[in-house]
Amino acid sequence: MSDDLDIDKYLATEATQLQKDQEVERILSAFKLNPFDILDLSPDCTEKDIKNSYRKKSLLIHPDKTKHPRAQEAFSLLKKAETELSNEKSRQFLLAIVEEAKITLINEQKIKPDPLQIKQKTKELLIEQELRRRKSLKRELEAQGLAAQKAEQIEKERKRKAEEDKLWEETREQRVNNWRDFQTKKNSNSSAKKKKKLGGEFKPPKVLAEDPTKPYIKRPTNT
């Protein structure tokens, strides 16, 4: 009898673990942009349904209660889905997407769509919306990058100008002294030249002596 109870307990444990693994896999394979899918709820669910579903599933797949290697990942997705649906603004946005999916299908098919069609169209619209969001984010990041580069360039130019101004101020005294030395030397040279010109001895040009080896030709004189 005891052996039968142990076997039943073992089978029950294995069945529970199998359910946990299956739920982890279901969450991981759910459409990540639709929290209704992750919590396995329909869009017309209530806030109470959201809380009850999250509580039940979080206890089932909690990393401390299951051996599945990706239990933590599934648990994080579950928590994120519950947070999004608990936020009124986020939930209303999702419901607007679902309503848009219904209207689009009605206009295309002229008949009332079934839940699976609505779910598929909602998925398509959410993907389109996510792609637009990513493109917008990319443009924003690129713009921020260009702005950051421009700001960095302006800052470098400011620092360069500040360093030049600082160096100019630091060498001001040296430049003034160099100019004074130049002026003093210039004035000194000018005074020396003036003194030499005014006080120097007059020297007549030298007269070349006659060469005795050459015949001397006397110039005729007027009588």
C-alpha cells in the first residue's frame, strides 16, 4: 500500500513538473508584443482576470519552483505583460489596436471576423507599429548623435580658443619686453650713426702718384 502511495506521489510530481515546463514553453512561444497572448487572456478580460491569471501562472513557473532552464526568462515576460495590462494607458492602446484590427477585417471581408482572424490581424498591426517605433527611435538616436558630435566639436573649439587666449596672456610681458629691447637697440644704433656722420674727420680723395717708368706727356698750356 505504501509503495502505491509513493508511486502516485511521484507521478503527481512528474505531472506537475510537466505542466510547469509546458507553461514555460507556451509563454516563451507567445507573441511578445501582445501581453494578452502571454497571459493567455482575451482582450475583453477584466482587471481581476489579469491579476488572477498572473498570480496563478507566476506560482506555476516561478524559477524557485521549476527546473526549466528558461523559467526566469518566462517569468520576466509574464511580469512585463501583467505590468503593461495593469497600466490603463497601455491597455487602452492595445485595445485600440484590437479594435482597428476588427474594423480592418470587416472592411476587407464585409463579414464579422472570428477571434483567430482578429488575433492575427492584431499581431500584424502591432508588428507594423513596433517597426515604426524602432525607425523613429533610430532617427532620434541618429539626430542625438549628430547633435552630440556638433556639441563636442564646439566644446573642443572653445577649449582651443581658451588655451590660445591663456597662452597669449601668459606671454604678454615677454612680448612687451622684447619690443622694448628692440626699440632700445634701434634707438642706440640710430644715435651711433648720427654721431659718426657729424663728428667724423674729412678725408680728401687720394691722388695717384705719377709712374716714373711711363713717359710723361705734358698737357699743352694756353699762353
